[in-house]
Amino acid sequence: MTVQDLIDFFEADAESNRDQTPDVGIVMGSDSDLDTMAGAAEALTDLGFTEETDPENPPAGYSFETWVVSAHRTPDLMYAYADTAGDRGLDVVIAGAGGKSADLPNMTASIAYPVPVIGVPVQEKSVDSVIGMPTGAPLTAVDAGKSYNAGLSAAQVLARSDSDLEARLERLHDDRRAGVAEVSRDLHDRGVEGFRDRRDD
């Protein structure tokens, strides 16, 4: 597999007009970013999305895809991915990168426009790079490392025209609310030391 093979795949996929395509794309600058970016996939999975790994046998319903696309080492691949995003059926792209030159989210947003892009700074030192877009070149971004929130934000975009997905988001939010209540009651009933002992077991 070569970079050119992947470029050819994205370009061919854009022209294929296949019926079922991923709704959300998740891209990262390096596989070393995966531990952070996996949160986006987790959020989408929690909402019933399926990861597409075989375009010839796409899953039914909402789905997402994941790729490594480096803005610095493979700028031609990054361009091909972002340039074909809309034609390939993606409704939202989540792009994450680390380091002080975390350019993947910015460049993806510029090239994929008007497809919305949600940037994830993989590290604290990546924040300024990710959010530093000029007026007229929009990029939504979450806080450093918060790719789970990026996944939720992508689903929120899609849910504006899908009441079922909106209901899934509300149920997930309610579950998380209930979890806070349960922890609060447990802390109160057990006391600080008892709660710590149970939590550390």
C-alpha cells in the first residue's frame, strides 16, 4: 500500500456514487494520536454508529471511518482526503493532531469547506495551532484531548435533521447525568474514606 494508492482510492470513491457511505470521518496526523482520537470513535459507537472498515460491505445506518493523514509527511494525501470528503458522502470530519505545528485540522477545514470540520488538539501545546484560523475559514474545536466531545459534536450536527439520533443523544446525556447522581449519593452514604476504598478496589 502506498500513499498514491490511498489517493487513488479517495478519488475513485468520490466518483463511485455508492449508496451507503460513512457519515463522519475521523483523521489523525499519526497513529501515535490514536489513543487520544479513539474517544471520538467511542462517542459515535455509544450513539449506535458503526465503523466502516470495508467500503465494499458498508454497515447499515450511521457509520464513521478512520484514517491516518499527515499534513506534513503526506500533504498530497491530506489534500485528497479533504478535497473528496463531500463527494464521498461525509457530513462531518473530525481531525486531530499533536505537537506545536498541529496543522491537519486547519488544512482539512480549509480544503473540505463547506463540510464542517471539528478540530482536536491532541496535546495542550497543540491548542493554539488548531484554533488559529483566520476570519472566513471556520473550524470548530474542542479542548485538548477531548475527542469524545468531538464525536458528540459531530452527532449533534447530524441530529438536527434526524429525530432518532437526537433522541439517542438525549438518552446518552441522561445516562451521564444519572451517573453523577449515583456517584454523589454513594460518596455521601459511604463517606470520603469508604468511597475511596471502594473506588480503589
